[in-house]
Amino acid sequence: MSEHGIEDLVEESIRLLDARSEPGDPRVREWFATLYAFQDGYDCSFTRFRVLDILLRRGHTYRFPVERHPDYAARAAYFDALTEFTGLRAFDEDALDFDGYGSWLEDGYVEPPFLYCDAGTALWRRMVAVGELQGSDAAAPRRTPLIDVVHEIAVAAEKERDHELIGEWYAFGCETLLGGPAGCPFDVAELAEMPAVRDLRAIVDRTDALPIAQRSRHAAPVEFADHDDLEAWWWRLPPIR
């Protein structure tokens, strides 16, 4: 079953960041890329078309007539026969290096009559190489840590008085927001000195979003955590008022 809550959270965050960011801010497409990478870690559906106008305007996603695909001349019959949404990457499940379908958007996707690709993907690089994308559109998005994006969301959400959104993001805890496959690589002292973490916790405190986070289905339990445990520290806000 698709994680509709995650899908809605990402969509709402994209709409908020777009509304609260200056036109042409190159960081926004990078924030979107980070949010979709986060979403891809869950059982979620393809949701880009929910906010397609924003993704196109912000340079996260690019749209072309299908005939502009670099392989169209050699594979016109294949492309002309597409009548529904199609991811263009082909997979060989029997190959020794087959590692799943996580890269299914790398070669772009078609929703007839248009071809789409996301910035930084393999098809995007090909479109840059053949001159279809130039200038700022040909600049690769930089990797942005999730905690930095969540901080930006919280700053914007505080201005909108959207305390629910702040709490929902904070609920994921440091293991998700700053971690990786092996968990959070930082200790409490290091986290406490990070500007994004410090400012996020201050926003959570100012907006009284901690109870919202605690009620979230994504909140990590800390009943058996030690005093210095990362998650226990995460849920114990400092007295900053």
C-alpha cells in the first residue's frame, strides 16, 4: 500500500518552498531533488505530476516533444507507439549487476505527447550534451542534506503558521533526518553545534510543534533510551524561551 502520508508531506513541502522562495533561486530545484530522494525511500507512488507546473518552472523537471529524444530517429516506431505513461529505462532482471528498479526514472519518462526528465538524471545529461538544455538548466543540481531542506521548510512554515508541517517533519528524528544506512553518524555534541539542527529545534520550540511531532505516526519511541541517546536528546528541547 502506498505511503500517502509521505506523498502528501512532500507535495505540501514543495508547494510551500516554491511559494516562499525567490524566483530563480537555484537552491529550490536542489531541495526538490532531496525531497524526492527522501520519498523514494518509502513505498510511494509517482507523484511529480501533482506539482508539475512548479517542477517545470523551477528547473527540476524538463518537458520536450517526444521527437526531441536523442534516440527518436533510430527508434521512432517505439516512441510513436507509446500511448500511456512509460518509464523509459529498461531492466535486465537476470543481469549480475541488477539491483532493483530504483533508477527507473534515470532515462526519462513519457506521458504522451511529451517526454520528461529530471535534472541530474542520465537523460538530462544527454539532453545537455546535445544542446537541448543550456545555461542554468545545464548546471547539475548539488546534493543538499535532508536536514538542511527540512530547516528551510520549517522556516517557511513558521511564517505561514503551519505548525503541523513543522511537527510532522521533526517527528522523523535525527536517525532519518541526518542518518544513513548505518544510522546517524553524529553524537549529541556535534548535533547541538549544527546550525540547521539548532535553528530547527528553536523553531519547534517557538511554535510548540513538539506535541504534534510526538503524535505523528513517524515518531521514534524513546521510552528505553539513555539520557545521552541521540533520539532522547532530540525529543528533549532546550529551554530557549
